[in-house]
Amino acid sequence: MLARGPGAGIIGPMGFYGRHVLPRLIDLAMRSRDVMAEREKLVPRAAGTVLEVGVGSGLNLALYGPAVERLYGLDPSPELERMARRRLRQIRFPVRLIAGSAESVPLPDGSMDTVVSTWTLCSIPDPPRALAEIRRVLRPGGRFIFIEHGRSPDAGVLAWQDRLDPMWQRVAGGCHLNRAMDSLIASGGFRITEIDRGYNRGPRPFTFLYRGLGVRS
């Protein structure tokens, strides 16, 4: 649920709201108790050399376990990067923050053991291209850890997601409510080995989660 995508003026991600207000709203929403509890279930399972796509304000940094040797954090938002840098002081492993897009990851082929994405694929303008990049930088057999919100299987909730989606994209930095994350990830060349789907607490159009692990096929 990161600030990205095209836009201009006061609301667009390149306007005042997108540069200064939205990053702080994202940081506040993404460190709620329920969201952090979801992070704590999967992020510690990362190992080796790790890329976090959509590192945002660095909320996952303290959750990585001792198996992590080095981490690259990718995000297009300069303001969120500044917030993340303030959280680096107590991190024991080397971290390199990279300003950039998930559709064009500036890392070599097969150089990552794990890629982590939490609440990020919803707001990437071209998710198939981003998933192709994630697959490219993962070594064969490398793991993709994901926690994403998206398309509900319930017709009534989905109807509201479809209805709200155009407005929500404008106020939430290009975030989509109705992407079928499991289908996207599987079609991106990943074998999903674990997945849990269900609602988190909160309004249902915003809280249907896909949590799991994929392996580069």
C-alpha cells in the first residue's frame, strides 16, 4: 500500500499530498497492531541475501531473523526512505536502501536468496512485470515471502471493492483493492508452497489477505 504510480497536482503521488502527507499516513496505517502481527508471522523466515520490495518506512527491518546476511530495500518514495533510514540504527546486518521501481530492479540475475513483499503488489502499476523482476533476481529455488491484501472471494465484498477501487487509487497512492494476488503470483512463475487467505480485522473491502511463500519455478 505504498505511494507509487503516475499522478500530478495536490492529490497525485508527485504532488504535496503524495510527497508529504501520504507517506506518513502509510507509515501510521502499516504499523497498526494487527498489521504488525501479520508481519511477525512470515518476515522472520527470510534468510540469506534478501530483497524487500516496497521497504517503505522500514517497518519490517526489526523483524528479520539471524539467518539474514544482507538486505536490499527497494522503494520509490524518498520520504518513506528517510523514515526507513531512521530505523537502521539498531539493525545488525548490512542494509542498502535503493530508490527505484519494482518493475526495474537494479540487482543482478539470481543474486537473492529471498524476496519479501508486504502490502506492496497492490500499488505497483505493472505487477506482472514486477513479478518477472522478482523472479529474475531470485536464485533457482529462492523463496518469495508475501503478505498482500486484495480480491475477496465473497461476491458482496468484491462488489464494494470494485466500486471503491477508482477512488481508493487516488487517495492511497495507486493502491488497488481487487487484485487476485494468488493468481498473479502463480502466473509470475512461482510455485506457491504455502498460502493462507482470510480477513484481517477492519472493513472487509480493505482487509482480505493473501499470506504465503512461493518458490521460483
